[in-house]
Amino acid sequence: MPAERPILLVEDNPDDEALMLRAFSKNGIRNPVVVARDGVEAIDYLFGTGSYEGRDLSLMPSVVLLDLKLPRIDGLEVLRRMRADEHTGLLPVVILTTSRERQDIHEAYRLGANSYIRKPVDFDRFIHAVGQIVTYWLALNETADSSGNGLY
């Protein structure tokens, strides 16, 4: 798998963050991981604002793993802002959340989520699920920039 483009993990729960990073390691994922702990930090990273002012915006994440229940700006609003901008509008976004609410699922897809996955509670199932998710989005999926047209 390519290791040059980062994975953006948007997760406010430190335990889930640690679990996700461990799952990446156990699955041999070598891509750098950028962790945003709330919606504002995610927006700042994606658009090069706030503490990410001056970040090289030509290096966009290979995939965004987005929780919904976030402080300051929730995941659905992050997704809405991403899809409204030409530089982030086609980035793969996987909603990775504990929410089972039909309204959340419907709204996530309506706003342009590429996938909606509930976090497995069981550790082994979680490790396996993360491996499948990341393998699919990093190694198997053809992205909008696969043609080399420089969309992101």
C-alpha cells in the first residue's frame, strides 16, 4: 500500500483513537495518520487554517475516517463543508461511529459519505473491520485522482 498520503482520523474519544491506531499497526498500515480531535481541528487540517495554517494542501488525505458525535462542529457539518469545496469534495469519507440512528445514516449518505460503518464493540472484530476498511480505501479503491488529474 502507498505510504505517502495520510489518513485523517477524526475522533474525539482517546480510547477509540488508541484502538484505531493499534488496529492500523496490527494491520500493517504504514500511512501516516493525522488525528483531529474535534470538527474544528478537522476543518482546519483539510483547509489549511488555524493551527494548520500554511500546510501543504496538495497532500490531501487518502481517506477520512470521520466520527459523527464530535465537539464544536459535528461530523455531519464537517462532511457538509468538505463536499461543498472543490478541493475536498471528492475525498473518500468513511463515517465510523457508534450511532445507529437512521436519521444519522440517511443524512450522512445524503451529504455524500462514501460509507457508513458502526464501530464494532468486540476488539478482534474492530481490528478486522479496520483492516478491511483501510485495505479497501487505500489499496483497492480507484479515487478521483487515480488518473493523475490533480484533483487532490
